[in-house]
Amino acid sequence: MNGFCHRFFGVLVSALFLLGSGAALAGDSGKNSIFYEINLGVLDHDTDHLWSGFSRESGVDINVEAMFTPSFEIFGGAIRPVAGASINTSGDTSKLYIAARWRYQFDRGVFFGLGVGGAVHDGETDVKSDDAKALGSRFLFHNALELGYRFKDNSTLAFYFDHVSNASLADPNQGLDTLGIRLGYRF
């Protein structure tokens, strides 16, 4: 494992620790918490026939994400900062990301979200084999889309899609998509 991977996974472990301690900070009421919601999901890695158009990598990603309490109200929804990680279980590309997520909450529990931000990954930047995406840059744009339901006990269930790429600012730009389901808890 190269030096970047060691640092990457050190940051990842730190992020997971912060997510776990955030639940403890929130207590029962969450009134003084910096966390608005914490999510845990299982995502299909490098999903075929979506935004990127083709698949080369395999496995499942375990996704953890924290949405923070500061918000900006716009268009009937709220924009909040998020930080997360997707860890690939097959040793392919994993990523850390930060983003701004706009989320609209409908009256009957359904919510919809859109996000944009940046990501750093431990995958390939250049074409080296037919079984790895060449992402062109270590730092990528991160876009997300979610559709979910908030239950009365503050738990959530959502379908989640994200895409990372360098937006053709570097060559190659093969992009990477994930799609799956997440469980969450709102404080």
C-alpha cells in the first residue's frame, strides 16, 4: 500500500471515529449536536449503464455519511454540509467526500436531495488495466441524488446515487457511479 493509501485510510478511520462520537454528543435530544443526520449504506460499486456509461470495478461499497446542522433555507428545502466515505469491499476505488446537500422534505415523510462537492480517492488516475477505472485526478467532483422516507421515530430509508469524475479537467475521465440503499437517523 502506498503512502497516499496509508494517509487516506488514516483519515477514514478518523472520520468514522468522529461519526461515532457524534451520536454520543447528540444524546437523546440532539439539541446541542453538530450532527443533523448520520447515514449508513450498502452501494453497488461502479454501477453499469449510469452516468459513467460502463463498469470496470467490482464489489460493494460501505457508505457512511454525516449531515451537519448548519443550514441555509432555499426553494422550500435546506442546504447542509455533509462529509462521508465509501469503502470498497473488493479493494477497488474507495473515496472520502465533502459536499453541500440540498434536501426537500415533503409533508408525508418523503424527502428528495441533491448534492455537489469534492472527493479524494485511492483508485487509479491513469489507465493501468482493464479492471480499474482511470479517474484522471486524485481530486474529483462528487454529485449525489437521494430519494427517501423519514419514519416517525426519526429513522430514514433512502435510495442513494453518487457520481465522481474530474469533469473532463484531466485525461482520462472515466468516472465512477455507485447506487444503493441507506439507513439513517435524524437527531
